[in-house]
Amino acid sequence: MPSLRTALLQSSGRPGAVAENLKALDEAAARAADAGARLLVAPELFLTGYAIGDAVPELAEPADGPGSAAIAEIAVRHGLAVLYGYPERDGERILNASQLIGADGVRLANYRKTHLFGCFEQEWFTPGEQTVVQADLDGLRIGLLICYDVEFPENVRAHALAGTDLLLVPTAQMHPFQFVAESVVPVRAFESQMYVAYVNRTGPEGEFEFVGLSCLAGPDGVVRTRAGRGEELVIGEVDPEFLAASRAANPYLADRRPGLYGSLA
């Protein structure tokens, strides 16, 4: 099975300007496709911006809303799958969500952030209730989390037990928590034997300072590609053969003793 070339778009776009963010995503998709990527991953709440304050209700849209339709057109035009973050409206609820759209424009998966970070998120969003959301892409099992979710090892291990090969984590990681991108994410990839694509915003945005450092980490804990602190598109390979060999050599999942872990729940 060939590798899945994956592009990570490290960008904050323009908060509150959906049309401009869609244009930025379209341009990144063109560059990613030219480089042979089959998947483009954008950050948390990329469609609208993160620090949008009381504009959240106005900018939120259903999973099948106009933003989804526009991104489906981008995916088809450039022939690659796209994962993006957005505020999802479901009736009276607003959720911090991410959606994966295939290269054929079909919506493959929609995930709602289960662990909300800080006062801003807890004020405006309702937490999701489904830990493991997956889709199949180019022969790989793709899993979705968002930002703070990956900092809970239980979430990533649940994905490992459900067979996730590549975990996509759009994020809005801010100062002074850059150690998550530098250290926690590669450890999560190693301890649960999967690839993890962690894709961040960058620079100042409202009261926040995003640290960049997006990365694709492998199941050996080694980072395959890493962005710096500014706007950047980086590309890495998700190798199914290497993943299989790593899982065969690493006994973590096989050596688990679930009967001892009841207190964790």
C-alpha cells in the first residue's frame, strides 16, 4: 500500500472572514496537490477563525452548511481530501467541530470536540459526546480529535483500540503550552502506535498567541515534518508498511491488562 502524503496547513487565516479563509485554503490545496499530497489538514476553527468572541453564533453553521459545500468544491478541484475546523450549529447548540471531506467532495466524518479548553470555549461551545470518530481514506483508518482532546491519553488510546492509523488533530495551541507540540504529541504517537498530524494556528489573535510548531509524528515517536512559528505548509508521509512493522515490534497494546484499569473510569 502506498504512503499517504499529508499536507499540514499552519495558518490562522483571518478571524471572522470566512471568504478569505476559504481562499487561503484553496491556495494551500493547490500547493499541496502540486506536491503530490492526497490529504490537507487545516487548524482548529479555520473556517471562521478562533478568537471571534461573540460572533460565534453568527458564524456557526450546520455540518452540511455553505462552508462545507465550498470546501467540497476545493477538494474536488484539487483532487485531495480536506480536514478543517469550524463552529457547528446543531439546533440551539454550537459545537467546536472538525470535518473530513473526501477528494470526491463527499463528507466522510464530522467530529465534535469533547474536552473544551478555557473560558472562551466553555462559554460558547457544548462539548461533544463521541470519543472515536473515524473514516477510511486511501486504505487507512483516519481518526479525528481536536486540540485539547489529544492531551488526554485515554482519547488517543481509545483510537488505537479502534484501529486508527492516522489521527488528525486540528489545534489552536497557545503560549506557553508549546511543549504539547514538541513533546506530548510524539509520545502519544509512540505509546498508541499510530501517526498523529497536529496542525496549529500561528501568531497573535485577539487575546491569544498561537505557537505554530505543527507536526506529523510517527509510531516510533519521531517527527516526520515540523513547521516553525509562522505561516507554513509542510508535507510528510504516512507509511502503512512502517506502521505495521512498528506495531509488530512494539508490545504496548498487546501487553495491556484492562482488568487493572477500572479505576480510571
